[in-house]
Amino acid sequence: MPFSDFGGGERRPAFLTFGAAVWALAALIAEAAAPGGRWHGGQGWPAGGRGWAVASVQLAGAVALAGLVNGLLSGWLGSLWLGRRHRAALRVLLTRRRERWAAHDAATSAGSPEERLRHTVLRNRVAPARPESATWMGDRLLALETRVFNEYGLDFPSAWPRLWLVVPESCRAELRATAASWRRATCWGAWALLYGVLAVVWWPLVLLMGVTLLWAVRSARGAVEAATDLAEAVVDLYAKDLAAELGIATPDGRVDPSVGRLITMRLRKGV
């Protein structure tokens, strides 16, 4: 997300999260339940203090390694969900999304008012603006930039860091919460993939992987939707304050495209 790191606060290492504890438990169960494992071979659990100590060290090392892998996977997964990875492979999805959006958009100008409203809702479910990303989450972010530019003439990537400085702390707290939700969703999505690795040893863990991944995707979509709605609301409510801070007059008491273009020129230093 383009604004998820602003005031995001400290991020807990992946191996200290609840997902790591679930992975450790799943690893123990998979090792014991696999063919030839402790439950089948009659080996039982380690006996004596030394045996438990060795097993604990091995498990702790595995969890730490899984935590490091989780950190890498979560970043990759977040980029994938935003349509920033494997764009050539995902181009067919972008084409389909554009076709669906165009069909509903064309239908909004014909038929009864109820039909036009229905197609408007369906079009906006695909994307708030013409799809430019292969994923719904990616289009939500791109649509934010498009809508802000069309309405106010503002270049959102340039304006956002400055808007962050003029909004009240309560608004920043709301945005930090959505950023935390996004990071949590990508972290759980990465754990779901790691549960899938254990499923190679014990197949019932596929169910845990599927449920966790589904929850992570739903949470990520919710975080993106909340973040983009909040960011657009920030522009709606505080763009005039940004203009005032920059010494740019707003003749009608609002930021129109002409004022927005002046703000953009000032922020981008003519670039």
C-alpha cells in the first residue's frame, strides 16, 4: 500500500506472532502423524530432560527459520495481491476485468433506472474506475489516485505525505489501524503458505492452509477498502488545509482542479 508505512509503528517479528505458535503445533502434529512418525512407529515423545531439550531447540530453530521465511513471503504476497508481481502472467485477468467493467459501464446508460443502478453497483464491484490492475486490491489503490486527480487535480502520491502532516492525530490513528490490518493479513497469508508446506507431510493441514488463506485474503481486501476510503476522505476534508499551509488561495473555499494543479506543481517542484 502506498501509505501503509506512515506512522505504522513497530512491527512484531513473524516468529513472535500467534501464527508462529500455530505453525509450531502443526509441525509437531505433522511430524508425529506422518507415515513412520512417532504415532505410527511407536517411538513416543522424547524421554528425559535432555531429550526434551534437544527437541525444544530443534523446534525453536525451525520456528525461527519459518519466521524469517514468513517475512519474505508476506512481502511477496502483498505485492502479488496488489498486482505488482508477475504482471505478464496476470494480464489475462486484467483483460477479463476490463471486459466486465466495460460491459457494466455501457449498461449504466440504457434501460430502466433500476437496471442502470444495478449495473452501476456491479461495475463498481469490479473497480471504482477503469481497471488498470489484474487484482481488485490493486485497482482500489489505482482508482484512488485517479479519482483524486479527476476531482481535485491533485497528484495523490505527491500530496499524501504532506496531507499526513496536516491531519489530526485521531485521523492518523485510523490510518495506522488499517496499515496494521494489512500487515497482519499478509503475515497470515504467508503462514498459510507455510502450513501448505507441512501439508506435504500430513495432508489434513491443507484444510488449515485453505481456511487461513481465505481469512487472510478477506482481511486484506477489507484493509485496502478501509485505507482507500479513509485516504480519499482525508483529501476531501483536508485538501483545503494543505492549500492554506502552502499559501495557495482557494477562491471558492474549496480545492478545484485549477487549485489542485497549483498544489501539484508546488509539491513536485515543477517536475
